[in-house]
Amino acid sequence: MTPPGQVSSFFVIPGKQLAGETWSRGSQGSTPPWLFSQLRSSAWCRTPDVAASKGGPTAPKSKEATKAPAKASKGDLLGSIAAGDLDPIYALHGAERYLLQQCLDALRMAVVGNTKGQALNEESFDLKDSGVTPVLNACRTLPMFAKRMLVLARGLDQVKADALEPLVAYAQKPNPSTVLVLVADKADKVDGRLKAFQALKKLGFLHEFGRLRDSELARWVQQEAKQQKIQISDDGARALCESAGPDLGRLAQALVQLALFARTDGGQAEEIERSHVDALIPESRERQVFELTRALADGQQSKAMSLVGQLLRDREPPLLIQGALLRQLRQIWRAKELVAAGVARSELPGAIGVPPFALDEILGPAKRMTVPALKRGFDQLYRADRLLKSSRVDPELIVSRLVRDLAEQLGRR
């Protein structure tokens, strides 16, 4: 007889329980304490509230529940995984691949442990090659000498809508001894209008890892620093975000480098300040956009394409690049007007909206760009804005074409 709170690895019937046995999903399992404490506090994943989506209230807590240790909420995805509270299906998508990979690592640790290579109770598929049926067949396989089996299927965004129909049926009655992880690898966001994704969302199995807003980045850096036992000031966190950009993987790596850099001669760790960031990571997003604008003003199309390519490789969102270019062109036009009106140089930074050290980055292009060229540039930027917000064309292709066209338009006198 299997002890209460466990499930036999050999006689589990999908969707049913055997007499005298209870399926339990609340134990911490093999999750190590350090990963549990690190992931439990994470709240950067947007997970639908299942009770709210069904229109029903959440169940009131009993007296016993209030006395029990706090449990991660449904919205705290990584915390639930670290606590061993696993769902049978996870469909993961979103532009922030660093957080998505953290979730994958946590799921693998919780199900098969810290094993090198593919574990005994682990199957991997590429949905584009295999299709959905072999994946679901693997999901119905019972684990060997373990409580759960992990099935990882990548390429969720590469499967046609009609081919996903078997997944909808399986999601209604999944095998409780299998954790199926579906990953959208290429698309930043799956098409939520498809029946399969609507069903997964309704059941609480669809999880989006969207990019953090700029206002959230500094808080994430401070939280990451706290988990790594690194001290960083508020101003240092803001400076790091300004310099390293929105890519969380790049921010995490830069944080470790700064921790090694910010040490006394005796090897004691110091609090990371803005001065440390400026000394170690001088390249910033704004600087890259300044260089791009200068190349556009000079009509240097090849250099401009190289710079925008670097921004995209650094995972700058295309809409952010378009917005930064639009902002700088507005500043350039404003600078032309103010200089023509005879405004003193000392008053220009405040009137244009740039720091004094960046004034020449605006005045240089302002001298070279004509008003007709600026008007043509604004037309291109507004068209790109509409495409980025309403078209299904690849956003990186849209912004690359925008830079190519701007180099032609702004370089003309």
C-alpha cells in the first residue's frame, strides 16, 4: 500500500485515483532550499487568475489553513513550482527569455532533479518536426521509479491551429503523473485567438513572460542583487538599467561583474554605486541611439544598419527603438528652431530636454538635417509606428526597413 500523500509510479490511471491512495501536489519534493527561497519571491510572470476568469470567487480560508505555512499564490508561478505545487501543463511564451528559462530550469529541478543530460523520466520534442500526437502519447506514459515524468515540447508557436486540437482534449483531462511543458520559441507572444490557447488560458496553463517596463527594471535589479547577496544602491540600480538596457540576462551578468569590480583593496565587497557602473559599463542605450541618429544624418546606411542590428541583438524592443528615434528627431527639430531664434547655448539643454553633456549629440545632426528631410523622416516614423502596433509583419523587419529608409531620407538635403 502506498503511503498517504503519495502516488504509485506503476499503477496511476490518468485522471483517476486508486482506492486508498491520494494524489498530492503540495510537497516541496526534490527542490533544493536555495532554489525554493530564490524563486518563491519572484512575481514577474503574468499568469491568468483562474477563479476570476471563470467568474467565481476564491474559496475562503479555513482556520487550519490560516495556521499553515504560507503557500505561493496561483499568480506566483515560480514560487508555486519551487514549493512543489505543480500543474500538469505549462504553456510558456513571451519576449523575456531570461525569465522563461528560469521557469524551465525550476520545472526541471522540481520534476527530475539536478541531473546532467536527459533524465530517465524526461522526454523532449520539437513540435515542428514531431507534431502533437507523439508528445501526448509520451504524456500518457507512466514514470519509472519516480512520482512524475517531464515532457518538454518546443516550437508551440510553429504548430498550425488545427494540429493543436488534440492538445485541447488532453488539457481537459491530463495525466497527473506527467508535467507537460510547451514552449513558444520564436514568437514573442502566441496568438490568443486560437482555440487551443484560449483553452489553456482558461485552465490557467498559459503563462506569459513579457518584457518588464523601464519603471520595473530597477526594482528587478535590486531583487536580483538581494538574492545574490550583492549590495547596490538605488542610484546604482537605475544607472545599471540605463547602461545595460532591458535584457534581464545582460543585467544579471553585469550585476555579477560589478560585484567583483566594487571591492576594496582588502577584498571586501562594497555597495555598487553609479560611479562603479559608469566605470565598468559605459555603453548605454541612449548612446547607441545617438550614434544611430548621427549615422542617419550623414546618410551612412551601412553603418546605420549595423547599429540597429546591434540594438536588436541586444534585444532592444523594436517599438522602443522607433520611439527613441522619434524622440531624438523631435529634439533635433526643436534644436534647429531654438538655434535659429538665437537662444543661448547654456539654455538649450533645458529647452530641448537633454543633459548638458549630450547637447552636441543633438546639435550636430541639427546642423546637417534640413527641415524637408526631417518632415520626410517623421512620415517614415509614423508609418512604422502604425505597422508595429497593428501589423503581423516581423517587428525587427519593420524597424530595419525604417532605418534603411531614414538613412535615405534624412541624408538628402
